[in-house]
Amino acid sequence: MLDRNHVRENPEEVASALENRGADVDLEAILELDERWRELKARGDELRHERNEITREIGSLVAEGDDDAAEEAKERSRELKTEIDDVEGEADGLKSELDARMLELPQIPQEDVPLGIDERFNEEVRRWGFDRDHDLPEPLVPHYELGAELDVIDEARGAKTSGSGFYFLKGDGARLEHALIQFMMDVHREQGYVDLFPPIPVKSAAMRGTGQLPKFADDAYRLGGEESAEYDDEDLWLCPTAEVPVTNMYAEEILLAEDLPLKHQAYTPNFRREAGEHGTETRGIVRVHQFNKVELVNFVEPEESNERLEALVDEAEEVLRRLELPYRVIELCTGDLTFSSSKTYDIEVWAPADDLDDGPEEGGRWLEVSSASNFRAFQARRAGLRYRPERHESAEYLHTLNASGLALPRVMVAILEYYQNDDGTVTIPDPLRPYMDGQERIEGHEKVGESALGAGERE
């Protein structure tokens, strides 16, 4: 949430930020609501002051025995009470509307964020790994075909049990996923992260705290409750990202400067409807409704957040460097920033087998596996995350940052495509082998059931 005083005092800056983001928010309506609310608050304060004065006057009149004047003053006090109730009732209504409108205002991009209306204006920062010798077989097999042939990915049975966008990992596929999660967490533990295992259902208040509500309600899975646009704190949602529970674990608390920086990591399954994405990338496990992810969340003092963002990106990149998977880092333009972010870097791994978009010169496509963002005080203001610079000083809003470190299953896709061999097997990257009992290759499994038989054998 933006500081209301800042919005009021800098409307041109906020309007420019909304335009650069391509955000459709009625800023004038918000400013008008704020002005009317402040007028009513001022009027209510005046009336309450007048009533307090009359109350004191009544006491003096009664003491003096002037009953007529005292009764007249009492009548005026009753009139003021009615007027105060009306004014404050209207002010409370406007305050609720104003609070709801403020929740719709996105973060202001930092000054050095590239200008642009969509992803076409994102800027590539660097690439890694394309200068290494690594022979790829010809032809390359897309992960969804290779995964089915090796029987490590079963999309059909996942759809049968849970619907499209869900899948089973089997045998070495499941083992590889577990290995990746443990490997990532070990890497980040070396970087000073403290492990968390957060609850998966999260309250509406937590979703509002990080900016998922009300903006992205259609993308999330709501557990029970009435199907309406109103969400109370008894509503529960399936975790769309560990950012939500981890950021909100300190909600409405005051930390100390000596507690900061706090660096937490959490593995969770994540659930997203991907509203508006139906029909896109329906083959394979690139865009799914349930996926695993290791999330990195940082809590820092405001003056440290920009430097911490650069370090955070490097911490997420380290996973890909150790796996020796080629990738690139891009800086998002203003129109492609997430709702709460002031600055974001995306890390995209190279999947060489599919040519569905503008990949590198080598072909293939880029798959986002991490977004590293600085939210400054935006989430902190929504969730009530504060700290004291010194124990005797007033509490201030801290800054929050997060990044995926990394998101699966796209790392799985990259491994299956980049490390595949001519004989249809997949080489397991060296850093993952200790987590798989030294296994060096995924060679596939015997399929189960009649679906494993040829047509002649089934008849």
C-alpha cells in the first residue's frame, strides 16, 4: 500500500507512475474521497469540541442555578450529538471506501526501472552458460515427450484425478524433484537463510498483506466461503507462493534493527488457477496449477533494500550456475512489474527443445524460474511490518524483498531437455547425484497397465 500522505501530496508523481505501469486506477476519485473524508473528520472534530465546551458550560449553569439556560444548553448538546453521529457515520463509510480504493493502487516503480508498456520493453542484463561446451543430441525431444517415454511424468493420470494442469511425477521424476528441492535449500542455507516450513492455507489478511488481494483473487484457490468479492479473515486460500505466509509471519509486529536483515527460505507446494491463461501451453508442465517452489524472503532496513536486491538475484542464480544450466537475467520494465514491486529482475532458464517463442540464437525458449523483487515499504505498510532503528526510537516500516530460489517444475523441464542423451536417457547433473544415491542417469521405467501394451497385445 502506498502512503496516503504521499499520494495526497504528490498526485502528479503517482499519476505518472500509474501511466507508466498501464494501471487502470481512478486516482482522481481516490483524491476526492480523501478530501471529503478529511473535511468530515475536521467537521466532526469541531462539533465534538463544541459539545465538550457546552458540557462544561452546563455544569457551571447548574451550579449557578440557571436552570433555563442549562436546559437550553442540554438541548444544544443533544443536537450536536445527533450531528456528530451523522458526520462520523458518513466519515466512517468514506474511510472504508477510501481504504478499499487505496488497496487497488499499485507500487510506484523506482526511477531507474526501464519505461515500457509490456514485456517487449524488458532489458536483458546478462547471460550465463552459453560459452560452455555441451553437446545436445539431434533431434532434441521436448520434455513432455521425453517425460512420457521415460514414464517419469504422467499428465493423463494427473488430469484424471485432479483436472487439467495437474500431473504425477513418477519414480526417478519424483526423486529428481525431491533432490532439486533439497539441493536448493542446502545452497541457500549456505547463503545464510533460515529454514521455515509454513502453513499452506493462508487467511485473506495475509493475502492482502502481500498484495494478492484484491487484485489477483481470480488466480487463487479459495477454500470454502461464499463466492463473492468480499473476503474476511476467516476465509482461507491455498498458498499461491510461500511469500504470503512467510512475509506475514511478522505482521503487526515491531522488530529491532539488530534483528535485521532477516533471511528466510521456505519450500511449499503452490496453487494457482492461472486465470486468463486457459489454452496456453497445455502440453507439458510449464504452466500448471500446482507446483513446488523454494522461496527466499528478506526483511531489511530501508537504506539496504536496493543493494540487497542485487545480492538476492545472485543468490537465486547460484542454483543454476551449480546445475550448469544456461540462463539469462532480465530487468522488468514499468508495465511488466508485479503489482507490489518497485523493481524486479526475472531469471529465465534456457529450455532448448521447444521453439515456442524468441529464444536465443541456439533456439529453444526461455522459461522464468525466478522473479526477484524489491517491494520497499509497500507490503510492510499493508501487513504492519515495522522495526525500531534504535530501541528508544519510533517504529518505522521496514522493506521486504523476495525471490524464487527456484521454482519447479521449469527447472525440471530445463534438465530433461538440456541433459538428454542420444539414447533417450537423461544425465543427472553432478550436484544432484548425492541426493539420488549417486545415480548418474534417468533411464526410464516399465509402464504399468494396459496402456503400456501395444494395440495387438490389448486385443
